[in-house]
Amino acid sequence: MTFDELAAKYLDGEISTDEMAILDNYTKSSPEMQGQLNLLTAVDRSLKANRTVITEKDALFLAVSGDSFVNMIPSAPATLLQKLSGIKSALAGKIIGITAAGLVLTGLGYFLLKPPAQEPTNKAAVQTAAPETTVNKAIEQTAVQTETTETVTEKVKPVQQSVQPRAAAESQVKSSELLASIEEKNTSRNDELLNQYLTDYFAQEQAGNHLKQALAAKKLGILYREEKGRQAESRKYFDKALSLAADMNNKELSAEIMGEIALLELKNGNKAIAFNHLEKCIENLRSAESKRLVYWESVYKRYKSE
Amino acid sequence: MKESQYIEMTDEQLFECYQKKNDKIAFRALYDRYSKKIYAYCLRVTGNRESAQDIFQQVMTNIVDKKESFKGGSYIAWLMTITRNTSLLHKRSMKKTEELSDNSLVISNFHSSDSYLKEMVGEAVHKLPPDYREVIELRYFDDFSYDEIAAITNQSISNVKIRLFRAKKFLSEILIPFKEQLV
């Protein structure tokens, strides 16, 4: 291995013990090589010291820009998961419909057929024949519920009694499993983010880093805003972020948060409050001569035209 | 998909998610991977924050608006092509409006710091042949990894390493008059 190859590895911190021994031999036997290695090491150190410095202000710019660019991305076309979520209510409606139909038919059966009291139900037979699955357990439950509600089970024809609840129960179990899996997928991602942001928020609070705490609060506000029924929490964190930004006299960040609050209020249908915040946001950005002005002005125009 | 799964994905896989499904998390993951490096590059080539922020926003807007122009290959190479072209156009427009009368001076001043030595090294980097200068700047000033530099410069990793070492040797030769101060 040549001196150059070894020196390159040495500078990259990738040299093995054996290779280092060879390099030592080179430098010990040649003062010229020793000088070269010293100079190369010094150049490497100086180059590292010349690394472009990203200041806290730059980091803030990047964080704020990141959020904005993500907001610029149009919503994804409905994925299979979202489509399934979308049919959630319809599916639930159908289940109710099927169950109701089952009850009506059961009731009708009682009046029309009036089976002899001694005729045994074959419910037990159905249960024994069917494998022990969640579906069957639910069938049993639904069947029992139907019996209780109607209090006529013993008098209804066995076939009718088993088939109607079975259809309803199968649908119910399949759909509830499906919905549970959808909920799980949706919430696990948000929970993960939520934990991450909350941890960050409290860590920054403890560290007394108001800027990072405000950024974490803003992220929490955005996350809660996208969740159903958590608008109050969203507003709480936005308000906290806003108060921190105001304490720091950070006009640009205050403006960004007011913009985000405006989007929340628009979502809540509070147009007047929303536009008031958007106007304040734009005013602040204008006075701070911020580059973000163009973005928020376009948001304002877009919503105003609606 | 869980957040952790995004972390494990390659640049190209993430960009595909964003390109095909408008996946915001994938976009954000890519943004988090490269925003600092891209911004550092913009800062270095312009020499001032305002212009760097202009270029950076233009680059990101291009990525959002022109995502279809990515036809495969290396994402970082594509991203750096956009960044370089945008920087070049910006510098030209600045020259036209005479707002930046002496770019080399601005860059030189940017590299200067409290240390005279750092300034000397910065000056020396500008005396390197373009190929050498590029790898030094990407590696040391913008903090790109060997893999990323290889993709950006369309070279193998071993070639990047060789070029980088030669560049450092070249630099050390330029800086021989300042040897005592350096070592």
C-alpha cells in the first residue's frame, strides 16, 4: 500500500491498526513524508473548520419553510385506506339496516309462522358444527341479543333464526375488524408523531429554549388541527406558540403561527376570525420584510376568493 | 406506513411516494435529509443569506411544482442539478442588476472568519481546478457524504476519494508558504 493510500485512509479515520503501523514506518523513515502528513492533517482540520455555518436563524428559516412546502403539496388522491375510511359511515349504516331487517323478519316470523312450543331450536347444532372463530362468537352474541329483544326465539323457525343473525353478525365482525385496522393504522402514525412532538415540546420547555418550544407547539397545533375533535387542543398549542413568539419579539414566527391559526379557524367555519388572523399575519410579515409574505398572501387570496 | 419505515427508505423510494401519491411525510423526510445541505450550498455560492434563502425557496418550489421532471436515477444528483442551475440563474440575474459586483470577493469574505488561517484555506480552495474544488466544497463545506458526492458528480465512490485526496494534496502544496502557521 502506498503512502498516499494510507494517508487518505488516515485522514478519513478509516485506517486499521496494521495499516497505521505501515504508515508509521513511512513517516519514521522519511521526514519529508512526516512533513507531508502533518501538512495534510492541518489542511484537513482547517477545511473542517471552514464548514458553512447554519445559524439558529437559518434553522428557523428551514423549519418554517419545510412546513410551508409540505402545506403546498396538494392532498393525495384518495388511497385505498382513505376510501375505506370514507365508507365507514355507509358501512355502519348498512350494518344497522341488516340488523334491523333481521329483527323485523324475526318479528314477522313470530306472527306468521307461530311454531309449536315444543319444537327445538337448532341454534346449538349450528354452534357445534361451526368452528370456534370470532365470527361465530359474534353470531352467537347477535343471536342472543335478537332473542332477548324479541323474546320469541323459541317460537321462530330454527332456520330463520340462525340465518338472519348470522348475515348481520358476519357483516358486523368483518366491518368492525376492517374499521379497527383502519383506525389503528391512522392513529398509530399520529400517535407516534404526537409523542415525538410532545416529548420535544416538554424537553425544550425544560431546557428553556423558547424558540424550539414554540416550534414544537406549532407542530402540535398543526397535528391536532388535522385530527377530528381535537380543535381545542390545536388552538391551545397555537396560542402557546404565539405567546412564546411574542415574548421573543419574533415577528416572523408570530406571523406564521397566526397564519396557522387562521387555517384552523377556517376549518372550524369561523371565517371572520380566520381572515383577521391572516391579515395580521400578512401585516407582520410585511413589517418584518419577510420572504414568506408571498406565500401567505397567496393563501389569503385563495381563501378570500372562495 | 409508520414514520420509522420512512426513515429506512432510500431517497428514490421516498421521492416515488411523493411523486406518485403526493405523500407529504415522504416529502418531509427528504426535506429533512437535505434541506441543510442544500441551504448550506446556496449560502456558500451566494455569499449572503438573503440570496441563499431566495435560491433555496426557488429550488424547493421547483421540486414541488416540477416533480414529474424526475425520471429516475439518483435523487440527490437531480436535486443538486436543480440547485446548481437555480443558483447559476440567480447569480446571472444579480450580475445583471449589478447588485453583486464582485462575487469572488463576497465568497472570499464569506469564508473569512475570526481566523486568518481559515481565510487562507478558503482562498486556496478557490485556486483549485474545478473538479478538485467541487469535491472539497461538497465534502467539507456542505457536508455531503462520499455516497452523495459520488451520485452528484456521477463518479464511483473510490474515484471521489481519490479526487478528494489529490485535492487536499494540491491544497497543501498551495499552502506550503503558510506551513508553519498551519501545522
